[in-house]
Amino acid sequence: MTSTDEQNQILDACRAHLSQRTSWDEKPEILVLKRHSDTRLSVQHLPVPDLLWEMLPPARVVAALAHAANQLGVIGTPDTVAVALRYEGFTITPKVSPQADEALRRRAAGGSAPRNEHIPGRLEQRCISAVDRQGRHYVVSADRRSDGSAAPAVGVTVTETQQVSGSIAKALTMFCKTVWPHQTPGHSAPEAHHDDL
């Protein structure tokens, strides 16, 4: 199997899992993608106490679990191909409003900006961010429509020329480096900036 085949399978599995969601304002979940055959991956839920999701933002939950896994010496099983976080958040892009453009400019310069949920033109999304054993990042999202339904899920494998952005991508990379200590350094994440809810 080629690397591209596996990347497509990871994207397909994440899109299918995200498309099964029918409610909004769900608690996040950590997912483990496991290989069952050359053509099939399963998506399994990693149990996390609800209290953690209530006390901490999703990225901090993932970082805490990475620390615990490191302390306990947890190593990923050979059939595990990727680890992911499903969450909801708001995204902005530069062209949706002058406020979004300004917020992204200020963040890029290291300054502070309002959270995405407070910026005109924001989009609410269901998202899955994943990292595979080679350190490649994947982002799958479905925008919320005005009637409360979700647009079809779309996803990308992040290329090496893009930059890692956001606390979720960084926490997943740390988690993967803990459970797969010999993985290659992570690649990047897309330009759009996501806030977790």
C-alpha cells in the first residue's frame, strides 16, 4: 500500500465518522484509527472522563493524556495508524470580514485577538484533526448551515509547505510523539485558524 492510499483511507474514515454526527454542542472525543485490512480502517473512541472535557479545553485534555501516557509508558499498538480529536469550533479566514482579517494579522504577529466565536463572519464547524504515525496532519470539517444541519464533510492532508497552527494540532503531535516515540516530526496545518469550544 502506498502512503497516498493510507492518507486517503484516513481522510475517508474521518469524513465518514464526522458525517455520522447529527447534534451540535457535543463533547469532544479522542479517536484511534486502526488498520483491519489493506483497504479498511476502523475508528474507535478512546474513553475520556466527561469531567476532563468540562474542566479543560480540548487541547489541554489531549496534552494531559499525552503526559499521562508518557508517565505510564503507553506505546501505540502496531495496528494503530492515526490518533484524532473530534471537536466543534469556529473558524475564520481573512476575506470574511475586516475584523477576521485584523484578528489573523494580529495573531500572525504574535499579538492578541478576540476568540473566533466573537468575530463577524465566523463559521461554526464540526472538526476532526488527526495525526498519523509519520507525523502527517489531517483536517476534516463540516460547516454548520443556517437550518442547523451540516454541510458535507471535507478534508485535507496538510502539506509540508503549510504551517502548524493552533493548540489542537500541537497537542495531537505531542500525544503522537509520546505513544509513537520514533515517529517523524509533524508536518503542518492549514492556514485557517480554529478555536475549540
